Amino acid sequence: CWPGAPDCPGLYVVALTHLEPIPVNAGDRRLAARCIKVDHTNCKFGKSRDLALRQRAYWRTFGREFVRFRPVALLEDIDAAERSVLARLSAWRVRGSTGRPNEWLAGISASEVEQIAVRVLAQSGIEFRAFDVADWPGPEATGHDTPRPPGT
């Protein structure tokens, strides 16, 4: 499986380049006024059963040109993996109006989140395959909108 293939489960980090804060539920007017707002200083760590679909959802919400979506690890047990990593990221999690922490982070870079995630997964014993975006030349070179591991 590679990000972009159907049903490719894994963990990801998404960062935005918006200078002005935008609601995380910008696509839903009912929720947009009440939800947290994020910008280029935030990133989000999350899980998805289909990384390509998740990336496109961010494009729809925030605008493709403003989204930096990066797969971190390919794995099946995304629920346990996400819980383990989010526990380690608790100090950076943004709290909404209800006080509950969510997956959006502040005060930490996307690359730091990636490093922490891979380290936590390696220590946890959860089986995963790390994804190195440095090996991806980009959609212009590959003809794909999402990263592919080398040799695929």
C-alpha cells in the first residue's frame, strides 16, 4: 500500500500555510462559528483508513494550495497507534471551547511531530512502516497527488 492507493491506512501530519486563522470545520457553517481556528502555526496529527481520501478532505476544507499533508506511518492498527502518539503529544494539543483536547497542535512543528510519532511507534511495539517524504519528488515529477514510497 502507498498513500494514494485506495484503503491505505496510516497516520499523518497536516500543516497549513494560512496566515489568518480558519475554522477547522470551515466546510460546515453550523460548526464553523463554534470550533477552533488554526493557521500556519498549527499542525494536526491524525489517523485515516484511507490516507488519499483524508488528504482530499483537507484540500476541500482548507484549499489545496494551503495544505501540507504528510503520511508518517503505514499500518493497520491505527486506533492504538494514534492513542499512543497523542498521549505523547498531550502538552501541545489545542483545547476547544469545551476544554477537550483535540488532534490539532500548537507550539510544535510538523517535522517534530513526525519524529515523535515514529519514536513512539517504535517503542510501542506496534507494527508499522515509516514513510519518508524526503524520498517523494512531488506530484509534478510522479504524476501523483500523494507521496509514493521509493520503488513503487
